[in-house]
Amino acid sequence: MPRAKRGFKRRRRHNKVLKKASGFVFGLKNKFKRTSEAVDRAMIYAYRDRRAKKRDFRGLFITRINAAAVANDISYSRLIAAFKKAQINLDRKVLADIAIADPKGFSALVSQVKSLAPAQ
């Protein structure tokens, strides 16, 4: 009985991993054991960072809104409290986009809710 070395199945499995490692450098792209370890690590980082990206962007949105709010003589926290009190349900992504793309529109929104802002 001939010895089976899983040639076809193994090659297919290896190629699947090697394909994910395209763009890696040195032995990480063509030595299967090192490639497999590098791809596993990369997949873990990708999973983690898909979630971290959401946190990072929220921080960016808050920074942009704060900069635009300070330019309109109101703090970020008072502005958000005023929006909640006025029941204007714009999320931070949309507010940041308005602040960057349409500063006059953002100023109009701020002036509309400024009277509802908590006292200093």
C-alpha cells in the first residue's frame, strides 16, 4: 500500500494561508510555519482593531465638535446637553460632519439650542 502524504489537501491548505500573507516580508510570506504564525497574529490584530476603530473615530468626532463648539462660545458638554434637552437627535458623526463641511449650518444649530444650555 502506498504511503499517503496528503499532497493535494496539504497544498490547498497551505496555499490558503500563503495567499493571506501576500505583502508580508522575508520568510513570513513563503515559509509555511512562520507564515501561519504571522497570519494568525494578523487576524487577531484585525479583529481587535475593527472594534478599536469605532472608539478612535468617536474620539475624533468629539474633538471636531468641541473645536467647532468653542468657536461658537460654548463648551462641548453644554452643547451636547442642550441638544439632548432640545430633543435634537443627531449623532456625533453627523454633528462632526456638519461642523467641518458647513460651519454656518453648525453655528445656526448652536444658536438654536444655546438658550437651553445649562448655566455656567
